[in-house]
Amino acid sequence: MRYIRGLDTIGATDIDLAGGKAANLGELVAAGFPVPNGCVLTTDAYRAFVAANRLEDRILELAAAPPEEGAEASRAIAALFTAGLIPEEMARELRESYRLMGAGTGAGVPVAVRSSATAEDLAEASFAGQQETYLNVVGADDLLDAVRECWASLWTERAISYRARAGIAPRDVALAVVIQEMVDSDAAGVMFTANPATGNRGEIVIGAAWGLGESVVGGLVSTDDVVVDAGTLKVLSSSVASKDTMTVTAGTRTGQTPVPEDLRNKAVLDTGEAQRLATLGLRIARHFGVPQDIEWARSGGVFRILQARPVTALPDPGAAVPETWPLPYRHGLYFRASIVEQLPDPLTPLFADLIDPSVTASLGALMSTAFGRNVMREGDVGLPTVNGYAYYYYRNSGFLRVFALSPVAVARLGRARAGMGLEGWKNASHPAYRAVIDAWERRDWKSLPGDELLAAAVELLDAGTRYYTAVQSVVPVAAASEIAFRAFYDKLVKAPGDPAADTFLLGFDSEPILAEYSLYDLAAWARERPGLADRLLATDSAALATEVLEPGAPHAGGPAPEADHAEFLERFRTHLHRYGHAVYNLDFATPVPADVPAQLLETLKFNLGGEGGNPHERQSNSAQRREENTARITGRLAGRRARTFGRLLAWAQKAAPMREDALSDIGLAWPLLRAMLLELGERLRAAGVVGAAEGVFWLRGSELRAAIGFGLANPAPAGPEDGNGPVRITGAPGPVRAGAVAERKALWKAQRRADAPQMLPVARWADRALAGMMPAGLQTQTGDMIKGVGASLGTVRAPARVLAGPEDFASMRPGEVLVARMTTPAWTPLFAMAAAVVTDVGGPLSHSSIVAREYGIPAVLGTGVATRRIRTGDMVTVDGDAGTVALAEHPVAGNRAGDSSGTPAGKLPDFPVAGPL
């Protein structure tokens, strides 16, 4: 036959003809492994179909669409395949092959139709789940339809983006289709020939369930888990789950059915079967030479291998702290800058899966605005993770194009086009972001089914990333204005006795300052109510936070008029509604102040006790000095110099506060976004998928979507059960994803101890050429003097307080040096207590520097190593003029970030969410 080959004729060298999956299966067949009988519709058939229907030019045109148009382009490509006609000779071969599969039965045999792309199931990238599989296809006509659907799945938005970032050109890919006899299995599952949770190469992990393996792969049914020693074949552990549902053949496709009562608590595999399966897995791994991810099925006591591919994301054994930084895509540069500065920790799984396509699409739109539509191409940019840490990825060719046009881009971003620049942000991007949030706040989103609720959450996330894209156009404009003013003032205006350039840029009421006013004024109001201040000071902040978040909760603390106390709570809720969206960390697994207001209450108590300064007076004094010095300087200038000074000063004074306003509202959607995701989490908890609502953040995006697809995340009906409510997994010994959540938490904790390089790959030329553009200094500093960037003048010697995140804020004491990886506007309340600020990341134009200057405290930023080299309790000398931090002896048995309780140095808080998972 011209277009169809038997699996037994395909080998490892036939990827271009048969695709990765078929090549692997052909290898298994040739090596004698038990693979279901089948054939391959080759990539020649795909190309012939495309040519016969004249689709190539249109496909390539649509595949090159900008990221923001990717979904629409993918749908348009799918429509082309659906409408296309399979050439007569090819259709005849398919029908004949199908007839031969059922020879002797007198009827059509059920088959499995699986995509096999030329860039799939490879050692460097599995592309798992990028193309489609159709089970229990019966009849030649249905087979032809399934083939077309498989071909179309080569061009889903996700598949296009995945290949592009892997450096695979659209013109270079094609799709073969594997057609195999359907194994109507009584049991099925997955097998890893190395432990996927710990990376232990000496353990084989088998998951087993009744029925077909479709729901096992999706992680949605309870599975028996068996761990077998790879050397001795001894069963190291075996857990039998209570199996509630199973996937079976139903009509011409598949469906769910209850597991028979006598099988629910019965082991799917006995010891001998587990050892036989493990032996089979070891043989397959030895054949390919690398650990394998294997899908298997059992029918009539016989094991069949449905698929085998390399394990491409195997962690280091034992979840050790990462020491190597493997790159997910070749031929590119990776940077921890810009939005990544607000993601200091490893990403939680769900955030990682949702933020990458969202940022990629939004950044692509920004690049199109800045550099022109044809400069950035699909796959040129992305936000992948390396060891859990987010990196901006730029393909080398795209980076060089962008770098060459950077001056042009800055000029374009300064305009209001498409919501960019100062005016574009103010008049277009910010109102548009607010409008999306307002629209969802007016809707009854809690009653939405799971798929619509997830879509709503993604819509809010996408609105947030589009907004951050607009902020990225504000930041360089604001930075350019300040740099231009400083340079002109320092070189051509400043005379002996004149103030520093900072003086002319202070005293403006940005959003963080307004939030400070609000909290200070609330404390002042409470002090005027007899007994209220004492009651608030005597009440534990966590208990008070409960009263704020749960109206009607029992009051705590000393006596005070109930009316005053109730009004205080309402005023504080108003503050949270206005300012509580400021993010500590962009990962939505980290609560915002509106969710966990205890730290803001601590700051309020600081003001209640009279320890904090009056921010109104501070800002007023700064504004008065600014205006007096401006009048004095302009009075002595004349002509062009006076006009230039005035223009540059006005530009910088307008841009600097707007930058802070823009950054402060990045998390505007986060309270609602988190509430939506936690609603999904609560539904999954009720269904038995996770142990607590917060566990949703530790699921992969594919797992959450699969759970939704299986009806496990629908709302409970308001009235009597009508069959449309949530599905529940009953009788399981525990949440079915509890093990995966625990493993991912352990891996996250290990990753958090790593020092993520600013740039990857680590190369000397990149350090020399690009180090000045990065937000942190050298990460290899040693000795007793840490160098950074002096961002706010002054010198202070004080004990250090190293904070990993908001979970540590309560440990901050007045007069300490605040040491952190980075700060966001949500950290601003701590500046009122701090004697100085030191960060790993940041520069003279960052949030930390601006706020430190407003507070009049020294700041040394961008050290790269402060949180590793300094311990809580260390006496340090912060010199904001020189940009240095001098280390002294460690007088206290101190602790590093996140450990203020006297436990060993180096301990970090466990996770960014509270409660059991």
C-alpha cells in the first residue's frame, strides 16, 4: 500500500514517516513486546491530504498568527481539515486495512486511533497530550472521521506554541496516525520505570485501575499504587484504593460506569502480576536506554503495551535541592527579570500551567506594538519554568531582532497606542482591566459549572497579564524620564549645596502612599474612641482578622463599645476592598492582604501604639522641600537650560507616581480570581479529589480540566438532586490526588532552597554583555562586604530581619534592616518599621528604592546574595551612598529567611498557602 504501513515494519529511524509514537511502538513490536496489532497511516498521507485540499499555505498563514489570535487560528485550521476530502486511493487503503483487522469476524472491529506527530514522544520532549487519541472507533466511516480529527489536532493552539518554543518550525511537522485493535481491557494503568516523584531510578511505580486506562492517565480515578524494587523485584509498598468508577467501552466511544461492588476494594494486581509488569517495564527501559513512561492494559490475563515514551521531567532523586538547570527549549536565552521579579519563589503547578500561555500571548501583543507585527514570531517568547522558577524565554533569533530595535520600541511604548505608555495605561488599559473585574463581580459566578468557572478564572488571569503588559510599557518610560532628569540635573544644573536629584521626585501621593494614609488614619480614628484602641491592641491579630473576614464571628479582646468595634471592622473592610489586592507574590497560590489581613492589622497596631510616624507630615515636608528647591533652582536658571530643566522635571514628576500606581494594581483581579479557584478547589475537596480547597493550586492544569470534564467540579444543586450536580468519589481511603499534592509540595520546598540563576544558559559572554540589564548583582559574591546598588542615601547599622514572604511579616521589629529577595507594593507597610532595606533583586528605579526614598531610609538593592549571606539577628551596616552592606560577626544564633523562632538557619516556610492539602 502507498499510504499505510504495518507497525511491524516501522523502526526508530522512521520518525519522519510514522511519527514518534508509531516509531516507538514499531521498535517495541520488533523487539517482541506485546503491542496490539495495528498499522500506521504515514505522514505521506497527511501531506497528500493537505496538498489535495490545497491547505498548506493557509495552515502556515494561520499558524503564524500573533499569540493573541492563536485560539481563533487553531479553530480555523480545524475547520479546514473537517471540510477536506480524503483522496480516494487513501480512503480505499484505510477501508481495506480496517477490513483486514476484522477479517473473520464478519463485522467491524473496534480500533484505537492515535496521533503520532513527527515531534512527539522524543527523548528531549514528549509533547504528551498535545495531539488527540480516539478509542473504540467502530466502522470505516467513523475511522475516516477520526483520522481527520487527529490530523487537525496537530494544529491546536497549545501544540503550535509548544513546538514553536522547542524550535520546531511549522513547515517541518506532519502527523501520522496509528490504528490499532482496541484492547477492551479489564484493567489498565501507567508504569514509570523510575519513581516520578522522587527521581529514584531504583523504583518502578505502577498505577492500576479497573477498565480502560483513559481516566487513569487523566489522574481522575482512584488507583492502586504499587512500588517495586527494580533490582530485586520485591514489592516495596502496595496500596489498594477504593475504586468507585471505571472507564469502559460504550456504544461507539467510551463512558464511565460504577465499579462492581465486589471489585471496589480488591487489588487490581496481585504480587505476581505486579512483578511480571515491572519486569516488562525494565525490559522496555533497557531497550530504549532511558527511564520510560508506559501505558499498559490487561485483557484475559495478558498484558499489552499501549505506549512507551521517555520520562522527560524526572526530578532529582529524593527531591534534593536542584544543582543543574536543564533548559526546556533549545536555542534561546532565559532571564529572571520584569514580571519574574514578582515571582521570587518556584511556581505552584496550576499557576505555572496557566500563566505561561497567558503571558506569552500578552507579551506577544506588546512586542507587536513595540517592534512591529512581523518582528516577533510564534515561539520567540514564553514564560517556562526551570526547576520550578519562572523565566522569560527568548529564542536567540527573536532576541537579536528585538535587541536591534530596542530604541525604536521605547519610543513606540511612550505613545498611548493600544493602551501602552503613560496615557494609554491611564485611559485605556487600567479601565479595561477594571471593567473585566466589575463584570464578573456582578455575576453569580458561584453557580457556574466547573468548565465555565475555570474559564472565568482564566479570563481574569488573562486580563491581569494584559494589564501587566501595559505596565511593562509604563515602567521603561518612567525609568527613562527619571534617568534623563537625573543626568541633566547632576551634570548641567547641580551646584555645591544643592540637594540630590531625589528631592525633586519625592512627596507625591502614589497608591502605596494612599494605602499608608488609609491605615494610619484608621488607627488615629480608633485612638479617639475610648477603650477601642486598648481592645484592638489586646486582641490577637489572627482572631481580629477572623472577625474582619467572617462578619458575625465572636468578638475577642477587652471591653469597648460594640458600635465602635463594629464600625472599626467595617472601616477596615473598606480599606481591604480598596487596597487589599496588592500582591506579595504574583503566584495566585499566595494570599493577598484581602485574604489574610493579619499583617495589615499588625501594622495598624504599630500605629495605634504611637510607634509609627505620621505619613501625612512626612509627605507634606517632602513636598514642601521639593517645591522650595524647585523654585530656587528655576529662579537661577535661564534660557534653554531653564526650559529643559522644567520639561524633564515635569516628565519625571508625572511618570514616577504613575509607575507606582500601575504596579500597585497588578493584583486587582487576584481576590476574585483566588475566590473562583478556591471555589473549584472546594468542589474538588467535596468530590474527594483533594484534601482541602487550597489543594487546587497544586494540581496541573490538565488534571483540573480533566476533573471538570468528569463532572467532579460542578456546583451542588440548590434544590433536590437532579443528576446534574457534582460527581463524588466515594469510599476512597483519602483524596485521590493527595499523594501527588504531597510530592509536589516536597519538590517545591526543595526547589525553593535553590539559587535560581538570573540568566540561562550560564555563559561568560552573556554575563559580560547582559549583566548590566539584570535586576540583581553577581550571585557569586563572597567576603564581608556585599555590593549592590545604592538606591536611597544614608548609612545605618542595625540588626537584620530576613523575610521570605508575608508569612514572616509578623516577626519584623521596629528598627531592623529589612532583608528580602524583592519587595512589591504590598510590602510597603513594613517600610515604616525598617531602619534600612536590602534586597537580592531591584535597582535605583524599582519599587523598593522609590518607597525607601519616601521614608528617608537607606536602601541597597540588587545584591543577588543578601538573603543567602545575611541571617536574622546579624548586625549589618547599610551604606546607601556606596551601595554596600558590611557584614559583622553573627552575634545571635540567627536564622535565615522565614525562620524567626530559633530553629536552624536555612529553614524556609513550607508553602505559600495555609491549611492542609
